[in-house]
Amino acid sequence: MARQAARAHTAPPALLSIGQVLARLTPEFPDLSSSKLRFLEERGLVTPSRTASGYRKFSPADVERLHTVLAMQRDNYLPLKVIKKYLAALDAGENPPLPGGAREGSTSMLPAGRRFKRDELLREAGATPELLQEAISASLIVPAEVYGEESLTVLRALAELARTGIGPRHLRGFRAAAEREIGLIETALVPLARRKDVTAGPQTAELAREIAGQLDVVRGSIIRAALARIQP
């Protein structure tokens, strides 16, 4: 009996099929699909083992790694090449900073996205109900029963801007500018979206993130250059 207990204690962790991985991760990441998992494998983010028949088998470490990748995409809108570089540094024994301002403190290296009811959102952001309503009217925040961390970040920024006399009504042009950028991204994605293979969807989403990131770089450069001109 003792020998059996010892063998059970030292047995390797059970490997999971792609269906079992989806069952574990889709409650938190509803958009996850088998084609997305295959795409992440093709991009080198995860390397599951294979059976003699060629079926993918994922270890608990593979599942944890997938959770990290998906959380970094969802919570920080990071392109896969940035996430891959971060994971490669971890694999090399380094202690790199979490990219995109991500915070430490969870077993998956990223916190699960928090959710806030209206009163909780106002309290966390230090904002008034009037400011939230103005932000909604200006299409800067989408009205909802429960708000995510993105809404909290925006409302906090709006609360700080309000102290300088800049209100949501002054920022209505931001929504129009964002819509123009979305139009640029959609135009760039047309050739990929026309493809019919199973990886086209994940590739389209990843390219959209990369384009959005590059647009952020250009926008930030323009703002910094303008600030340099007005500073004494």
C-alpha cells in the first residue's frame, strides 16, 4: 500500500486534450477556440507534446502558459511578439518587468480582470455620478451594469482631467478619431479576413492588435512633439 501511494505521489501530471484545455479556459476567455490554440502553437507561444497519432497533449504548465498569454492579450492589449519576448526572458531565468504596465500578484503572473458595480466604479475612480454620466454621453465609456478595469482607468483619467477644467464634452473628438483609426485597421485586415483557413480569425485579431499598437506609437510621438513646442 505504501509503495502504491508513493507511485501515485510521483506520477506525472495528466496531460489534457485540446478539448479539455478549452473546457478549462473558455469560462474566463469565451472567445477562445481550437483554431486560436493552434495559432498560438504556430507562433511559438506554447509547445504541447504529441501522441504517436499526432494529437496534441497539454501539460498543466502549458495550460498556465496559455492563461498568461490570453490574459496579457485581454488585459493589456499586447501583441504576441511582445508576449513571446517576455515569456522567452522568463524561460531564460530572467526576471523581466511585465510589459504594458501589467501588475504582479497572481499565480498566473497576471491578475484576473476585476469587475465593478456602478457605485464601486465611482468610489475606486474618485469620480462623481455626474462625471460618469458625462463620459457616457460623450461615448468615452459604454454604459453597463458591471464595468471592467478599462472603464475604471478611463474614469480615473477623466476625474484628473476634470480638475484642470477639461471635461468629457471637450473629448468628444476622441471618439471620432478612434472610429477613423478603426476604419484604417479594418481596411488593412480585408485581405486576411477573406481567407477561409482555420487560422485566419486568430491572425486577423493579432494583426489588429499590432496595427493598433503602431498607431499608438505614432499618436504618442505627435503629442510629445507638440508638447515640446509649447514647453518653455
